[in-house]
Amino acid sequence: MLKKFFAFLTLIALLNFSVAFAAQNNSNEDAEKNFVSEKSAQSSLSNSVVDTTNTLTADEIKNLRNKIRRVEMAHNVKIGIEFLKNTHGQSVSDTAASLLEKNFSGAPNGSILLLIVMDTRKWQIATDSVMIHAISNKSTERIAQEFLPHLSNGEYYTACSDFIDSVDTYLTNYENGTSNEESELDPLALVGAVILAIVIAIFFRSSLISSMSNVAPATSAKDYLNKNSVNISQNRDTYLFTKVTRRRKGGRSGGGRSGGSSGGGSGGSF
């Protein structure tokens, strides 16, 4: 009887040890996952704003990174802001596209980057093939109109903050089904305006004709001529010469890069 009792106690102790060991392992795994997730988030946060020109202060960079992080988490996107001294001869658009692909690719709902080049005072917004559905090239141009006045005045922190706010607004509109594009003319209203313009033109023309005392309707071409004033002796047409000039059809010159089929964006100077 005593042996059975000790065996029972031993079994209970082993069960408690197994439960405690499993709980400890789960706790360690959760802590490790949280550490990895936090480390990944901090890495992403530290790369969201890059300033190699010392244009922004440390506090400004920190505030912009925190603001970007909130927008990224709300919309599941990646947002980047980079200040470069120069592009080493590469075009600003190509540099922005390369940085976007290198540092901000892979976001489920797309990525967007604002590049500012200080020596040439040029800016470029680049979007990837996913983000362009939410923020089109025209939308990037309107976003630029919001921050360009601050950028031109040297208010770089305010310009970057306005850029983030605009991206947040455009993404929210897209997710809510609100168009970010400018309203177009109503086709019915356009047709109505054309018809009204034609009616007014006909009425105006008729009024002018009726007010002219020296005008009378003519039923045929002969009514425009005085009898015997024209005498046609031949019924043959004679061409003096015919000159044919052929020119090579030239192609249109291409403009600046706007992203191509894989993405989009817009750029300019400040």
C-alpha cells in the first residue's frame, strides 16, 4: 500500500515538472518571437528616414520615423524618405527607383519613397507596382504641391511631415473607396452643353442673316452670276505641274521617367 502511495506521488511530481517545463519553453519561444519582431520593427523604423547630408536634426529624424511607422502599421505599406548629396551622375528618377526596390520592397500594400537631392535641388517620388494603384502619377504630383512650398523655403522637416500626411490621406481614401483622382466632366453635362451651344449658334446666325437687307436666298449656283458675264470655251482641266514632297516620319522624343510599367511617380526641382 505504501509503495503504491509513493508511486502515485512520484507520478504527480513528474506531471507537474512536465507542465512547468513546457510552459517555460513556450514562454521562451514567445519571448524570442517578440524579440525578433521588435528587432525587425526597429530595423524597419531606422531605415525609413535616411539623411546623409545632415539636413535634418536627430530629433526631426526620430519624429518622422515614428510618424512613418504609425502610417505603415495602419495601411500595411512601406514609406521612405531619403536625403542625398548627389546621385553620382545617375538620373534622380532612376536613383529613386533603385532605392525603392532595394530598401522598401515587399510591403503587401505597396511602397513609396520621397528622394531629395541637395546639390541639384531636385526631388522625386517613386511608387512600386502595388502602390501605384492607390497613388497614381497624378496623385504624386498633387502630393508634391502640398510640400513643395516648404521644400523651396528650406523647411525640410515640415515638407517631409506634409508628405507623410498626404500619403496617409490618399491611402485612407483609396481604402474607403474614395477616388483620389480629380473629378472629370459629366458626359451628359458635356453633351448638353454642346447641344446648347449649337442651338445658340444657329439662332445667332439666323438673326444676323435676317437683319441684312442686301441678302436674298439663292436656289442654284447660276443665281450668283450675271447672265453673259462668264463665257467658258473649254471643258478641260489643265494642271501646270504637280509636286510631291516626302518626309521621313520621325518619332517623338521621350520625356523623363515616370516609373514605367512596374511603378510610377513624379519629380521636379525645388
